Amino acid sequence: SKNTSVPSWDFYEEAAEEDVPGYKVETARSGRAKCTVCKKNSGKAAIADSAAAEASTAIVASTASRSSSRAKKSASSAVVKQNDTTVIGLGEVRVGSFDKMAGSYGRWHHLECWRVPKKVQNGLTDPSDEESCLRDLLSMEEVLLTGLAAMDEEDQMTFVRHVINSDHWAGNRKRKAGAASGPSKAKSAKVASKSESASKAAKGGKKKSAGSTANVVPGSYSILAPGLGGAVDDENILKGKTFVLTGIFLEVGGGDENSIGVENLKSMIESFGGKVTTRFSKNTSFLLAGNNPVAKRFTDARAKSIEIINLVRLNGLLKGQLTFDRLGKLEALDSEEFMGDAYQPATNASVAFGDAKPAAAKKGAKKPAAAKKEAKKVGRSQC
């Protein structure tokens, strides 16, 4: 018979579409929840507690009659409870994850036991600056995590100090302070080299330097949220729109050397109801290109009739300066516009979007009948 205890594939697909933050941070309200990590790693502690409980029970047994079984059990449980380090104390900062099966948050951790996920790591512009990291984490509110905005300042900073300590990062991927704000010279050379190779391949071997990114100020663009920073107050403006991202976004900041700004932009798009994927599909609406993108992405996007936009145009959409209809009428963007210093970095300032330029006439194109008649008249007059 069919096993009905396991949800169907459709269940998980629908659950994945839910716009629910994956993590919640708060102060413990009851003092009864137990830390998931501590429970797993409490083998030695359990042995010690068991030994203490047996010793206590033995003492009680030596001084009590057979009718004192309740007293024995009480003494044993009291010792265990006293030494139970898995309990998250009342008022302690704790972090839990969203359980899609239960529809609520669970798997609570002591803050010191919580490993900071990669998505959160990548959203930190500068891990050496506590105030900057607090702003970064608050910008993730209701996107990657929830609850931080409701905490008092002292508990917020306790959480921030835990997050910026690379010893607490999942995978222990230690990143040098400030590395997310912009690539080092070696990293820039590596990115430029990749872009140059991609450009050569796209142009049939014609060499083109990726150039520098001197015109981009790292971290100068502030991530938008519905109703904040001049953005429209509409959490569904991008609903039904799917994005693929390519290139790096130094003006946004955060992330690895080859994906700078991508995670922050992903969070921003999702906060407005959009979806970000890593591959093209029949549902892909836009290719969002940054500095030094992968040339093949442009080729594939054009072949699939997927519209190519930059962060300037996305910013215009989210601020109500552009409509989707108007966006589709703007002049198409070329891959050369994203290479090196030709790249136009986005800012939070308002931008005036010009109308699309008329398409150039193609060679060999047939002239309209009226144009042909006019040409014949001109020809006769010249004879």
C-alpha cells in the first residue's frame, strides 16, 4: 500500500514557495526549551548526571524504607534537573529554525551553539563593524530571519557579536574583515581574468580587457525593502517574476569574491515577492546583470527571449519610476555595457529613464510600397 506518512513532492514544492524567514531570534520566554545541539552533544554529561542520580538514590535508599520510592525518584530527577545544561534559561537569547512540517519555529539553540548560516554570512557588508552588521541583519528582517527588530538594544548587540565572530560561522569559513566590501587586488585580477576570457570567447577570440571597477564605490547602494528607502509599499510588485543573476555587484556588497552582492539582492527581490534561481527556465522573466558578467548568460538569455536588465532599472521598478510596460520599451542592454569601467553602478538616487531609441534599419530589408513609389518618382525626375 502507498505510504501516506511522507508528504508528496507537491507539498515540498509549495512549501518552498512560502515567503517565511528561515530563522528566528528571540529571548527565551519560558525557560523550558532545550538546546538541540546540547542534547546531541550531552553524552558525557548524561553519564555524569546518571552517576550523580544513582549516588543520590543510593543515599536515599540507605536511609529510607521500602515505601520511600517516590522520594528516591524525586531526588534523582532533582539532581538531573540541576545539572541539565541543555535547558535554555529564561531571558537567554536563543535562535530557532522554521519547521515547514509543523508550520512554526523549533529546533532552538543556545546562541553560543548556533552556527551562522552562509546566507547570513554573505549578507554582512563588513564583519569588523558592529553598527554596519546590525544594519545588515535588520535589513534581513522578515526575509532571512525574524525577531531581531523586536529585541532590545543590548540583546541585539549580543546577537551581532555572535554573528560577526567567524568562529561561529557554519563551515568555519573565516573571511577577512572588509573582504565583502570589495575584492582585493588579487581577487580583482582573478575576476577580470575570467571576464576577459568570457569576452574573448563571445567575440570569437577578439581580446578585450575587463578593465577595473574604479567607478564603483563598494557598499554605496542600500538594499530596498517595501515602503522603505523610497521603495513602493508593495510586497507583491515582483510576484510571478523570476530572476537569474550574473556578475558581481560591488555597490551592494556582501558575499564571496565571485558573487559579491548576489545574496543581498536575492533577499531584496524576495522581499518584494520575486524569486531568484541559478538557471534559466520557461518561467525566467529577467537576467539581472552586474559588473563583469558571464558572457554566455547574455547569449542564452537572448536565445530564450529573456529580458536583460541592470540594477539601475530594477531600482527604478521598485521605486515606482518604471512600470513593466515602460521597462520593456527601453533600449536593450549589451554585454559590453557591463564590462570594466563601462559598467553603470546603481545608486539610491532617482534616475530619469529615456525612451527607447528607434531600431536601426536592417540591410536588405524590404521597403514599404509607399517608399518604393516615391523612389520611382524621384528616379523619373532625375532622368
